[in-house]
Amino acid sequence: MRTNEDRLLTALRKRMRVTRKTAIENGWCENLTATISDLRRKGFDIHTKTNYTEDGKSYTRYSLVSEPLENLSNVI
């Protein structure tokens, strides 16, 4: 069974646009902030960018910058 972290990492690795809304809609996780925090504690470098809608409301978009070195050996 895949965890929230697994599902979210798959999306981040594909360079998908990850926001709270997309995470919930795609079933990646319910609490995106907590999952991002857990991944950061594990050594993932995740960039946070605040954007604004046309009506001035803010939302946060996340993107993967780099992975911990021990994870990279599994990818190669």
C-alpha cells in the first residue's frame, strides 16, 4: 500500500503542480503541509512559492528541488 508520502513524491518527481487543492483532488494526501514537513525532515529539499489568484487570494505551490543522497542511489 502506498503512503501519502509515496503518492506526493511521485507527483513532485514528475514536476507536477502541487497545491493543497491538487493534492486533495488527486488523492495524494489530505494534509499537504504536514506531509511536506515530514518529507523535509527526511532530507528532501522542497521549494515553497506563494502565488495569487486573479481576485487576490493566495495559495502555495510546492516543487521538489533535490532528494537526500541515500534516495538517489535507489533511482539510479
